[in-house]
Amino acid sequence: MVAGCGVSLIASAVGGIPFLLDRSGTPGKPMLLVGLSAILRLMVVLALAVTTVLSGWFETAPLLVWVAISYAVLLFLDTRFALRSLKEGGVE
């Protein structure tokens, strides 16, 4: 459980980086930030999940179930973070 949640937590943190680095408020940029964040998050969670499964330290099915559950929960929180970041950046 902890490993699966950790994988998603790391991916969530990486997905927030584009919003933390860019505060320009340039028109059209919010969609780029949202897309970049989603791609980064997905790539990190896939890479870490595959690496963790292939390590053999954890049972595959429970690990992937917890990755999926925590990914969904953190996706909700990441969306709220993105909306708040965009609103503070002057995008409505």
C-alpha cells in the first residue's frame, strides 16, 4: 500500500512542477501547462510502477491496485492545485 501510494505521490509532485515554474499568465499558456503536467504525471507514474513491479519486492496486483486508487485521489487534488495556480496567475 505504501509503495503504491508513494509512486503516485511522486508522480503528483512532478506533475505540479510546470505550475510552480511558470507564473507568466500568458494567454494560451494554461492549456500547455495542463497538458504538460498531465503528461509528466502519467510518464512518471508509469515508469515508477513498472520499475517497482519489475523489482520483485512487492506483489504485483496489490501494488497496481494501490497505484490506481492513489492516482485517482491525487488527480482530484492536482486538479484543484492547477485551478488555484491558474487563478492566482490571472487566468479565469
